[in-house]
Amino acid sequence: MGTKVINFYNEFTCLASECPNTCCRGWRISIDPKTAESYRQEKGAEGLRLKATMSFGKDKEIRRFFGRCANETKDGLCRLQKKGREDLMPEVCRIYPRRGVKIGDDEEVTFELSCPLTAKLFLENVSDIRLIDYEGDDIIPVWTQDLFDEKYYHDILKIRDKVTRYIRSDKPFPEIMNNLFRYFRKVHRALLARDGDIKAIPIEDIDEDPTKVRYNFYSFEMFDKIIMNDLNDGRFKIEDPLREFIYDYNKIFADMTAMQADIYFQEKAVAMLEEYPSLDEKYRGYFIYILLQSLYSSYESVTFYKEFLLSLVYLTALITTDVVDYVNDKDMLNVDRQIKHLNGCERRFRHNVGVKKSISHRIDEEFTKKKEGFIF
């Protein structure tokens, strides 16, 4: 397969100082061991300054001042990059927002959608999310899988292709989520039991009772806790659209029971998509994008299934931001607003290790065990 990249890869050019949400701010920036050693070896005033920017302890990070990287300049750029010293930038800074995963001799490169420009490019290409062959310069992988099982690897690729085609089918989106849940649970059980050919397991279309098929796959009994405890971490800036979202979300749902919230959300989601059918395409594209990334790098049988369940959380969070906007008569076709919501959800959920662990635990305790009777 060689190297494949997301189809809008070549359209990306860093906005630098024009970026409305620069990656120098708000992140915990890890310093990889090779870069940390370069800091220790650097001589003179620059070496002293670099050493002072490193945190104490075994796992090194760039110190932050008022939420900003110590290397950020007044014009919002990286001083190391401006000085032509990319070799002193942590590896994560040189790679971001690219997301390269290398398995065997193959690599796939997509983007993290927490970057405003990559989110914009994604929204412009939601109907055509795919990977294409790449023959440019080498791209540093974020993650490399050393243990390589060729059969399992090719099974994953075939499963992913099957799932992608299914998401693009003309079935109603809530049914797609439910049918894929059943499918991935079967694949997971087959993997654990080492039973049969996993790529041959079919995705079954089950005609659901319309009252049981919802856009909010998870009940609000659980999802409200994710919104209020995991997303709402108390660190919002005043102008942060997610801060506004939490405020508007509370105005709508605070006085409802979980059952009332489930019914209300479904009614509003259906009305919203009837009025703005292009949102359905966005949700399908986002679902495909998440699964393109997660299934390729989910090599262990347990994470293979858990990553799918997490993808439903990320997807539901994005749908919820739109439903809240719809109820509050916001401009649903405002691209800048959609970009900010996508950026926020990606940063707070997918790129926050602590939040991801918390949500995974919540899924285990409040969904797979309590609701489904399924224990890992």
C-alpha cells in the first residue's frame, strides 16, 4: 500500500500568525526524549533558555505562561521556527496537525481536526472523505505499530472499507449507528473467541421500532454526565463557543428528566435535519473520518471495539452542538461556527487523554455492563 494521505492533504498550508486558534495556546506540549536531549546539549544563552522551558520530572513538557507555550512570540508564531531551528521543536509540533500511523511498510496520514484549517478542509470535503496514494517527502509517523500480523492487518482494512460503504448508503443515519454497533460487537466477540473469518461477518440491516432508533445513540442518563463533567472542565475562555454551548445546553436540558431529554433531543434532531439536510452529510463524513483513523490504529481486539463506542460519543457531541444551536435559532450554515464547534469537540474529547479515559470508564460502567450486559 505504501503511503496514503487524506484526499485534501495537499490543500493544507499552515495559517501561522493568521490562525484564529493557534496550536501554541491551550495545549500541553510534550517534549520527546530526542528533543529533550537536544535541549541539554544546546550551548550558550539559547541552551539556558531552552532548559528553563522544560518542566521537571521524567515526562518533559514545554512550560506554559498564561496558557501559552514559552516559545510563542507576540505575533503568534514559534520563535524556534522563525529562527530556522525546527530541529529544536518538539516532534509533536513538527508533525501537528498531521496524524501519521505506520504499520509494517505502510503509512496512513490524516489530520487532527482540532486545527481550524483542517476542520475547514474537512467540512468542504465531507461528501468525499477518502485516502489517496502519496509520493511526496517522508512524513514522520505519530505512532508506529511494531507487532505486525499481516492477516489481521488486511482484515481490518477490508472491515473498514465495508463500514465506510455502509455509512454512505441511503439508510437512515440512526439505523446505521445501531446496525454498526451490533456489527462491531459481533466482530469483537469473534476476535476474542478466535472464531471464524472476521472480515466475512456481515453488517445486518435490522428494521427497528422507530421509537427506539435515536440520533442520540447513548441515553441522556449517561450523555449528560459526559457533557457536564468531561466537556465542561471549567477552563473555557469567555469567547469560547463551547462555553456558550454549555450555557445554552443547560437552559434547554437542566430541568428535564433523562427520558424527557431523550425524547426532546430526538424530536429536534429530526426537525433540524429535515430543514438542513446537508448536516446529515456532515455527520456521515465525520463518522467515516473517525473510523478511518481509529480502526487503522486499533490493533488490539479490545480497543478495536472500544474505539467504535468512543466514536459514537464524539459523533453525538457534534450532533448535540448543532441541536442546541438549532433550538436557539443560530445560523446553522455558518461555517466559522461549525469549525469552532468541531475544533472544540476534538480538543476536549479526542485529544485529551484524561477525558478519553474518563469517557471509556463511563461507557464500560454505564453502557456495556449496565445496559448491554456485555463485559470485556
